[in-house]
Amino acid sequence: MLSNDSLQFSRNRSLWGLPCAFWGLWMAQFINRIASFAQPFLVLYLTRDHGVSIGAASVVTGGVGVGSIFAAIVGGWAADRWGRRNTMLAGQTITACALVWLALGSGFSQMFISAIMVGFGSDMVRPAMSAAVSDMITPDLHVRAYGLLFWSLNLGFSFATISGGLLARFGFSQLFLINAAASVLSAFFILKSTNERRLSNPNKTFSFISHLIRDRGTVRLVWVGIIYAIVYFQAYSTLPIVMTSQNISPTVYGLIISLNGIVICLVQPAAVRFIEKRDPYNVYEFGMIVFGTGFAITMFASDPLLHGLAVTLWTLGEVAVAGVVGAIFAARSPENLRGRYQSLVSFCLAVGAAIGPPLGGYILSWKGSTFVWIFCGFSGLLGAVLLHGLRASDSSHRRNL
């Protein structure tokens, strides 16, 4: 929970009508992402610098995902019990230490454990930051705030992929040390932009599982989030395989998939103004349809131009979904469970990252690429159907719990 002083400070509106404290967190996330070199360059670091086999390198890279799954659970709990700022600072500290270990360590076991800790520390920050935003900003500005956080994440990562490629010539270890320094700098912005106090009576924090079981609407949202994530990760697992079979080079695939970040960086700020004036559930439902349709039309793509159009379309759906999902979970969460409700967003992505690639690969080998994209299209429609009817007000939602 943020302190009364921080809440008072947050009322002093600044850019885009959002408080200075929010922009401190925005900058913290941007700095963290602008130097997020670990995941995109980890396989190359292991295979080139340490001579690790591709199979072993894949296992180590999967360790990042394992850490992310645990972080989605622990991060939300810690944000509600230890406080938002404390959890964010702990996550950044763990990330920085793990990155230094990853850069200087040797041996498979050290690499694997440090990769798990990188995933754990970095994703531990997310639910706490989202809960802090919910604390400091009034509900009418939630869509704007969460949309801009999503923009900072993608803006920073776009810079990371470009700068990382240029800096890699100095060695991958140096990249990870720069990443660690960025985590420390990000922690500095978190420290300066937020104050904190303990919950007035933390022993009265609701039982999350029992509360969630009774909150059927949020359970449905979790299913939608998992469906969304399963489809999303086809872009980084099944799609490159399909494009390679069409004699499209990995370089061209990289250029095409980069459209995802480019479109988000260009469209998201303007889209936020448009989206925040509309019912978030309607936006989410529409976004799932556009998202699924973008993947579905990939079945007709056989050249880079058509693939680029498909990526652009499903990215527009992603912009709509990401612009409202954080605000929807914030609106549905009781104050003492905000961190854990926000951790459900990270949990959905982690589960989708674990299930999506092998499921897509199985469908691809069983029925071919056309069925993969049909599956993605129907998944988008299924998500929209599950969302239909989830437009009750927060007051009605809480009265029914």
C-alpha cells in the first residue's frame, strides 16, 4: 500500500493527467526494459561463449519461464503482505544479482539456477507495480495508466533488441552486466517515486483462493487470459517454423515480427485516448476477435507482405486487449488483494508461454499449419464469447461476493 503522503503527492496531476509518482514507475519500467538483454540473447550467450548444446541451452532458457510462473504467484502475495514498493525493490535486487551471476558464472547448474532467478525477480515486480498504479490513480484513469505502462514496456524492449545487437560485439557477459545496472537504476526510480506503509491489519487479508473461487467472473477472465497467451506465443514458436517452410529467411521473419513492437509504439498512445472512453469489456471482447482474426488470416499468407499484414492486424488486437486488461483486474479486486489479482495477468502469460509452443507444434505436426491458424481464430472467438456478459459494475460484483 502506498502511504498517505504518496497518495497526496499523486493527486498533483502532471503529464496526461497522471501523477508524477506514476511517471516515476513508468520510467522505472522503461529503463528496466531498455536493457532487457537476458532473454533474447541468452541462447547465443550459452552456445557461443560457453559451448553449451542447443538442447541444454533451451533448458536453461526455459528456466526463465519457470521463474516467471513462481513469480506470478509470489509477487502478488508479497505485494499484498509486504507492500508494493518493498516487493518491487526486492524483485529488482534479485534480478540484478542473478544477472551478475549469469554473466560471471560457469557450468550448467549455475546457468540454470541464475536463469530461474532472472525470471523470478523480473516478473515479481509486475504485479506489485500494477497494484501500486491502482493505489495511486483513480479508477477513471486506470485504462490510460495501464495502457501507457504497456507502451513503456514495448518501447523499451524495441530499443533493447536494437541496442543489444549492436552491443553484443563487446560480449554477451557485458550485456547482462548492463542489464543488471539497469535493474539497479530502475530500483532507484521506484524508491524515489513511491512511499509505503504497512497494511493497517495484514492479518485480515482475505483468503485469496476461497475469494477467487467465488469470483466466477474473474475466473472466466483468467481462462480468457490463458487462451490469449496460448495464441500469442504461436508468433514466436509456430510462425517462424511455418515461414521457414515457405522459404522465408530468419532475417525476414525478424523484420516481420518487429512490426509488432513498431505498431505498438506508434499506435498505443493514441489508442489509449480512444479506448478509455469505451466500456473496457467491450474493448476486450473486440480486441480478442481482431487478435484471433489476425492469426487466422495467416493461413492465406505465403509471402512477407501478407505475413506483415497479419502481424499488424493481430497487433492491433493486442493493443486493445493490453489497454484494458490491467484496469479490469484492478476494478474487480478488493484493496487487500490487488497484488494477487494483478498477478493473475502474469500467471496467464506464464501458463500460455508453457502451453502454447508445444500445443502449436503438436497441431502443426498432426494437421499442418492451416489448422494451427484456424485454431487461433476460433480461440479468439472463444475468448470473446467468454467475455460476453462480463460488464457488471464493480459495486454489483462486490455485492455478489
